[in-house]
Amino acid sequence: MAKQADYAFGWFQVCYSNELGVRHVRPFHAFGREFVLWRDEERQPHLMQAYCHHLGAHLGHGGTVCDGVLHCPFHGWQYDGNGQCVAIPYSPDAKLNGRHIEALPIKERNGTICAWYHPCGEPPSFDVPVLEEWRASGWSRYRRQYWEVDTEWREIQENIVDSTHFHYLHGVNSLADVRRCEPVGHILNVDIHHQFRTPHGVRVNAD
Ligand code: FES
């Protein structure tokens, strides 16, 4: 099983926007850890460490959202979206300083919810890009498909830039025409043209 340090830093999609409704609370497993994913009434999503600062109940199982805070299902401690405990209902005089749980930076862009992960807890060093093509006219709607793949995440990344295997493994008509493969900071610009065999003959597709 992968350890936390095995994950690269960066923004990771945790779900699609329409998979998390207002006041929706759910457990979420990522980076070898347990989290609670929830959305407040202002539609702001949050991703926080799963376990309550009090006695460690998993907030993703039975936690509820009310007035912008997450209520622990066990004894009702309340957390804001930064993971700060803001109230202990049965002990209003309790000192709340230092009673908090970790919250990961989170952004909602392009119909997705993304969380920033860094194994050393460093803050985001770049933003989630806005994709102008998303919902733009002239572009077809993408289709969602789900697979469970028993692999390491690095192999998925390496598969994308391994242009040669498309011909030998996937039956693409000829070797890929790689016109550009250029890293710019955290972005990799790739322009690959494939010739796909289709019922209508060979068609060229650019990635
Ligand atoms: S375990 Fe969460 S309030 Fe007690």
C-alpha cells in the first residue's frame, strides 16, 4: 500500500461538482488517509481529516452540516471549513484554541472539485487552471467512465506520454506524430497526432 510520501504534490480531483450536493457529507479515502468531504450551504466544498479532535469519530459517517459548520455525529463538536472547532454545544465555556483538524486547500473548477496535497503540508504553488473549452460551444460534452485499475498512479501518467504503444497495443494506424512535448513549469504541453481506424476510414486525432 502506498504511503503518504509516495504521492506527488499537486491538485487532485476528488469528485465531480454534481457528485457533492449542498449539506452532503461523505467519507473520502485518498493519499493513504481518511478524510471527510462536505459542502456547506454557500456551496463551498471542504476536505478535512476524517477524525474528530475529541474522541476520534469519523466525521464522514453521520456528520451533518448546519449553518456552515460540520457537526460530529458522536458528541456534536462543530468544525468550520478550515477545520477549526468553533463550538462544543454542551460545554460553551471550553477553550477552543488549538482544537482543530487539518483541512486541505480545495478549489472547484471546470465541473470538478480538486484538493491540494503536499506530503510536507506546503501550500499550493500554482492554481487549478480554468479550461476555456469546458462547456464552450463547439466542443462536445465529455463522457464519464469509471474503471478500477490495479496500478500505481505513475504508470497512468507515463502511459499518456508513451505515444509509441498506441500503434502496437491499441491498433492505431501508424506511429504517433509527436509535434510537441514541452514542460512549462507544472504544465506539460503535448501535441500528438494519431491516425485512428474507424468505420469511416482512417481519421486523424490531435491530443
Ligand atoms: S468524538 Fe466527535 S464530538 Fe466526541
